Amino acid sequence: MKGATIRDVARRARVSHQTVSRVINGHESVTAETRDRVVRAIRELEYVPSAVARSLSSQRTHTLGMVTTDVSDHFFAEAVAGAEAEARKRGYFLIIGSIEEGSEDDERTYLRLMLERRVEGLIVAVPRLRLAEDDLLADAVARIPTVLVASDIDLAGADHVDIDNRRGGYEATAYLAAQKHRLIATITGPLDWPSARARLDGYRDALRDAGISADRGLVEPCVDWGLESGRRAAERLLASNPKLTAIFAQSDLLALGAIAALRARGMRIPEDVSVVGFDDIPVSSVFDPPLTTVRQPMREVGELAARLIGDRAASARKAKGTRHMLRAPLVIRGSVARLDGAARR
């Protein structure tokens, strides 16, 4: 029966609509015989209980909220996909709020919206979170399980999930050093991002361990993570360091932009300059040459964030916030050569 209501079910089962509601919401104060009769009527009438009505009676919404930077960005799109898949597996709906980078008004609007919608958990994937000290965020953490993704904010009670950016930067640079490179430059992302600072620390750690003196002139910060920034940064590096032999770019787009600048000067990759990226976006494996890069397991980050919230929501106990770091492995392809001229493929 299309469009059946709870009262239709009640008439078919010969019970009150309040009894039907108790069966739907799993109350134990219903006899087995009555429960069977109601369930049979629900199936016969193809009745679909209203999720809104159920949430009002059970005080549960079965929804999680996720506030994130632009979901068109591959990095955050993967995290959203992972969180949504894990939430769905656990019977939750995921509400997503995509904010404009650096907009404090958007952050506050979406946080308030999530709380008004009575989400049962909150994932905040905003690296440059402007509301770190805001009472609204503290209120969210106090009321519901909250996970901060890719953030270095120390917020009591919140879980933190990130990749090990420092280790990723270290492995990228150490690999270049192992191929006998000594003039290794780096193109960084915006240094007000925790990930950019951590990757830069990893770069410096690897140089130190390889016995290579750090040179500030080989560090070129960018205002964003894009192609054009990578191209311009590489041009500046080449102008001041024409003998550099390797570049560690902190994103794949920065790396591809740098390669464009190198090729514009007639340089070959990897024969003249080796390049390592960070992200492992889909185009990296089919680029010519295929890009050696550090893979960010962002789908796994999203899955873990939703899993932590689900576990906390299922437990009545309050727990201290925990930190979880996922490894970002180096993926070796064809954009790095040893200085003896043998490209690694």
C-alpha cells in the first residue's frame, strides 16, 4: 500500500498507533504476539517509518556532521568519501558542510547548523581552523564526539586524525639523498598549514641525517598547493640555484607545476632534475614520467574519523581525546634518477 501511515498499520494489526510506535522503536513493553502482528502489518502495507518521527521519540538522529574545506579538492574529497562509507556502514547519514578556505563566518555557520540538526558526532576537517578558541567549537566537543582532521589544535576531549606528514617529508627527501643528490630544494605549501610545516621539518630532518647542510635558499614557500604556484616557485629556485639536481614538492600539483617550469627551460625529468611530489593524485601515475610521490591515505583518514565517532557514540562513557597518525608511504615511479644517470622505474 503506497503511502501507508502508522495509523493504517495500527488498524491492520488491531492495535493503537502508540503500540506500533513502540514496536518500531524497539520498546520491550510489547508482547511477542503483538509485535509479530505489527511487523506483519508493516510488511503487508510496505510501511516505511519516518526517520524524523523516530528521532523525536528515540532522541537519536542517526546523523553525523562533517565540516570540511572545499570538497572539490582531491585531498578532502577522499576524506569525505571514506567518512561517508564508514558512516553508512554503521547506519548513519553524513551531513557535509563545505566552507570557503579561511572563512570564519562559514565555519561558525556550519558548526551551529550541525548542532541544531542534533548530529550525534562531528568531524572537522579544516586545517586552518579559525574557531580554535571559539566557545561554539568547545561546546560541540563537550556535547558530542568530535574528531579533528589534519589539525594541530590541542582541544581537550576531541580525537585527532592525521597522516604522518613529517615522516612523509622525511622519506621523500631521504630517497633523493640516497640517489646521491645533494642540492635538494623543496617547494612547500602555505606554512600556516600544519601539514606544510611538518613536511618541511621532515625535509630538514632527512638532510641532517644524510649529512647535508640545510640551505634556506633551497626552500621556496607557496601561498597555495596549485600548479601555477609550483611553476613560479621552481622558476625562482632555478634563478637562484641553477645547479640544483632535485626538488621535493609538497603536493603533486606543485610538483607538476615545477616540472612545467623545468621543461620550459629545456630540462629533462629525471635526467637533469629529479622531482618528488606528495599526495598521489590519480594523474600522478599516468604522467610522463610517472611521478614518484608520497601517498596520502585520505580515504582511510575519513574512515577512521567516522569509526572513532561511531565507537564513542556507542559508549556511554566519556573518554579522553586520542591522536592517530597514519603512515604516508613513498611510491617510487619514474621521476627520480641517480646522479650516475640511471632513472629509477
